[in-house]
Amino acid sequence: MLLLLMLGTALEAEGFVVDGIAYGYTRFEDMTTLRVVKKSGGYSGDIEIPHVAHYGGSDYLVTEVGAEAFRNCTGLNSVSLSTNMTYIGDYAFAGCTNLTTVTISGLSNISRMGNGVFENCRSLSSFNVPGVASIGDRCFYGAGLTSINLPWTVNSIGNEAFSECDSLVEIAIEDNITQLGQAAFKGCDRLEKVTFSNKNNITSIESNTFEDCSQIRQIVFPTSLKTIGDYAFKGCTAMERIVLPDSVMAIGKYVFNGCSNLASVTLGCKVTSIGNQMVFGGCDQLTSLTCLASVPPTIGDEGGALGSDFFSRVTLNVLPDAIEAYQSATFWNLFSNIMGDGPSDGYNFAVDGIYYTIENGQAIVINNGTTGCYSGSIVIPEEVTYQGVTFPVTAIGNNAFRKCHGLSHVTLPNTIRSIGDNAFFECYGLHEIDLPSSLTEIGAYAFYLCFNISSVTIPDSVTVIKEYAFDACSMSTLTIGKSVTTIGTGAFVFCDGIRTLIWNAKRCSSIGSMHTFDIYNVQIGDEVEVIPDYLVYGSKITQVIVPNSVTTIGTSAFNGCSRLTSATLGSGVTNIGKSLFYGCDQMTELTSLAFMPPGFSDTDFGLFKEMDDYARVTLHVPAISVNAYQMAVIWSNFSQIIGDAPGDIPGDVNGDGEVNIADVNTVIDVIINGGSHGHSHAPSNESETGSEDWSIIIDVNGDGEINIADANVIIDYILNH
């Protein structure tokens, strides 16, 4: 036992080498899976980590990249990870200064990335691995990233994770992220835009998070935010305005210190403490400070005091009934000019002919108490200043433009998050409405009877469209954004002008009684995962292509499409709802790209209603899947099943009618010996491969090359089917 343990320890330290890659066991208890480890002399060039490594007569799944496996391999250019990968260890690629590309074949299973994984990878400009849940400390410290596409699965970002990424320009903090580590983006001196999603639940911005991000001009904070740590925005010299949501209760020391262009700061109504006076030190352009708390927040005394010029230059705006409290409170009583007549919650006012009310320190567009009070072309500003106080404009209130028959055009700013119930109810004259990318919710009856709007694009930021929102609108083109998850009853009912539907919603399961009968064209986006029930029920479409990203097709999604002649179901489809093609009497061709026949939510209601339909329609499937479809429930009803559909994973490369280890040997033979030039495994004539060039068949992953990656894809298919 001791000898075995010593041998295992040596294996982990030194590894064994297969095809130029060193491995060690991930668990010595069972020795069934491997991690990539350091190799004497390091790695260089382009590395492809396979799904399976063959060693000592056995096959092992490769599931991890070990700690420091590629550290300081400055000759490394690119790495391709297999879908088996579940973890990348600490500092695995740290110091790989010429690493430009990291890719993963297919869907990622990596759930966790360790500390310092890509630290100082100065040439790595982008990275996208869906499925990752946590990003470790210093994971991308000093990397050359220009943008980050964080998948929705990420929930935590470690300390200094993206610190000193001095090429990074933009970052979006998505819904699931609840933890931003200390100094997460410190020193990203080209970072211009930080966007928190509207459903983000972050409660704290930790110390130094955005320190010295000298190009950030503005941040719209999540309404869940409660605390801001020390130095969080210190040295953000381009920042011009700060508006903190009412949820913020505590502000640390030196938070805005050195923000030399900061002109206006608004603190919400729940702020109770501020770390020290020097939170505003070096804010030489600051002229307006608004505090909406009715009780003056306490100020810490650490770090010195602001000079008298600060208190004479900056106007302090407070709630009307709080002026006396501020005039007598420590620190606050030093201000020469305290304005106590600023608008507070529930206060209504008008600026440039547009009426507003204040709610939680934000301005909401309203009417003046008279229905139909607006006409012509209206431009809503991003912010509005009244009595010395500046408020962000974040919503169109209920009934704001109700029955404004003379309204022809409205421009909404990228600060609007919601459009209220009946907001544009019966605006007959409205011809155009551009919905902003900040919008998340559209209220009930919001655009009811706006029958002159020619097209509607729901932006990707919108998650909820409430009942009857666009009832009786006559738009000819309707685009549904990626993030829509809820569409209320009748949201698009009686929209009988719709001719083209562009559906990009990833995971929306209901369309809320859409009027689909006059749709001639449907385009389903390549990120859609779920097609809702009755998507284009009874429409006039003639063909439909379901992309490979779709896994589930809802009940009667294409039911009653009497002009439909052909349909293609993508390779990712695994489940199909009831009565999918009932009433599609002109349909003659159906292609299913899934290698395993998709299942059905209810086998009593298959694809077609009558057996005659299965006899009329020819089913096209991947060549290697013909037998599987012929034996599968529902699919076996087809009289004609032809194996001529293209596929995304390899098939029968040696022409023997099966996918097995012989196909792997064919690929290896071609790599080593040139295949058909004297070697029996590779196809050698047209009788085996048809008129196709056999090299195209053997290039099973379609990357234009024949190498070990093609063999690994076949192995992966064999193991999983």
C-alpha cells in the first residue's frame, strides 16, 4: 500500500506523457480520471487537450487542468479544452504572456476556476466559457481582456479577479452575480462602462472594487445595494455624477476620493453613515451634494478634514423638513449653502413641458392630471434638474401619455427601466417608439390601440411584458428580445398586421395568446433554448428552422400551419410537446439533426395527427442515426427515413455503417500514414464515400484540419451514445 501511495505521488508530480501532454490522476482512490499537469520543458504552440487519454491499455477521461500546469509557458499560443473539463486549477496558465486563445469544444462543464488562472496573460483578449459558477481571486489579473462575456451561471467574482486589466473597456454584471470581491476591477484604466443588470441582487461593493478606473463616467447601481466599501471608486477621475439608490445605508472611507471631475452626488434616503470627510477629498469640481436622508448621516473623523473652500463651493440639497437637522449636525453644519426646498418623494413638478413625480429619489414621467396633455414629438431626458437637485429619469408612470391622440413620436433615454400600465393607451397618432436597452418591464395595456406603430423591437433587457401590453397594435415586424421570460395574457392579441416574427427569447415558455394567423415568416434566434407553446399556431409560414441551441419545443408550436412545407429541427432538441405539426397538410419534408431521437412530452399526441401524414412526409436524419429513429416511439411511424441530414458530430468515417473504435483508428491512420495512400483503414474509393472528398469526411470537427481533435470528438460520441 505504501509503495502504491508513493508511486501515485510521483505520478502526480511528474505525470505520464501522452501525445505531448503530461497527466496525473485526479483521485488516486479510483484512478479513472486525469488532470493535465506540468511537463518537463513546458508547453508551446497550440495545445488541444483531448476528451480521453489512452495510457497503459486503458482510456481515461481528462477532467481538469492542474494547478500551475502551464504556468510561465511563454511559448504557448492557444489551448482547446474538451467538454469533459470541470475545473481549472490555481495559476494554471499564469504568466503565459503569448496565450491568445482559449476555446472549449461544445458545451462547457467547467463550474469553477481557481485563483490566478490567467494572471498576466497579456495577449488573452477574450474568454467565454458558459457554465462557470465562480471565478477565483486574481483569476484574470493583468490579462489583456478587452471585453468580458460573463455567463448567466456566474454567481461570484473573487478578489482582484480582473484587476489591472488595462485593455478592458466594458463589463456587465449579470443577474446571478451576488458577490464582487475586493479590488475586483482595480486599475482597469480603460474601463468606460459598468452595467449592473436590473435584476442583480448584489448588496455590497467591496473595498477598492473600481479604484483607479479612470475612464468610468457613470454607473447605474442596483437597487439591492446596501454598502460601499473603502476606496471603492477612489481615483475614478472621469466620473461626473453619482446617484446612489435608496437601498444604500453605509458608505466607507475615501470612496470618491480623487474623483476630480465629479460634479454632482446624490445620496439616497437610507444612508446612515459615511466613513470620513475625505470620502469627497480631491473632488475639485463637486458643486452639488444631495442627501435625501431625513436624519443627517454620521461622519467618521479618520483621515483629516476637508478645507473651507469645499463647504463654500458645494451646495448641500436636503429635504425641506430636514434643513434644521442638517444645520445643527456635525460636519453638515459647515456648509455655507444648505438648500431645504428641494423636491422630495411625492413632489410633482414640470421641466420643459414634461411632468414628473419623485419616487425614491428618482424622477418618473407622469401626466399633469389631464388625459391627453402631450402632443407632437417628445424627448424624455436622462435626468432632470429642479430647484438645484438632479434626478435620474427611470420610469414612464401609469397613464402618463394615456389618450394623447396628438402624440407622434417619443424618444426614451437609456435610463428608463419600466413603462407603466396604460402609459401610451390609445395613442392613435404614435407612429414610432424606440424602446431603450435599459428597459426591463412593460406594463399592462401600455401600448393598447397604438395601431399606427409600424414595428416593435423588444430589447434584450426586457424580462416581463404584461397583459394586453400591445393589444390591437398593427406592427408588421415584431422582435422579441433574449431576456423575455414572461408574456402576459393577450399581450399581442389582435395584432393582425404582424407579418414577420423574430423570436430571440431564450427561455420564455408562453406567448400570451399572440395573434399569429397572418405571420408569413418566423426567425428563431440561435441562442433560443425553449420554443413556447403555440409560437406560430395557424400562421402562414412555409418553412421553419429550429436552431441547434433549442432543447425543448412546446405544445402545438407549429400546429395549424397549413402552408408549411418543410421544417428543420436542430441537433440540440431533446423534448417535443404535443401536436407539433397537426394540420400541416402541405408538409413533405422534415429534417431532424439530433443524433438521438428527441422524446415527447405525451406520446399519445405525436408530430402529426394521422398516419397518412407520416407516409407523406420524408424524414431526414443523420446517417448514423437511421436505425435509432426507426426504432424510436413516434419517429418509427415515418414510412421514409433517409440518412442524409448533416450533423455536428462525427459519423461513419470508414464507411462501414457504424460509429466505433474503427473510425478512431481511421483518423489516426490518416494522421500518421496518410490513410488511403496504401493503408486500408481510410476510404479509398467513391463506392465507400460517394463523390465526397474523403478528407472532408475525416475532418469530423470541421476545423479544416485532420488531427487528434477529430479522433477525440469520435471518442466522445462513442462514450456518450
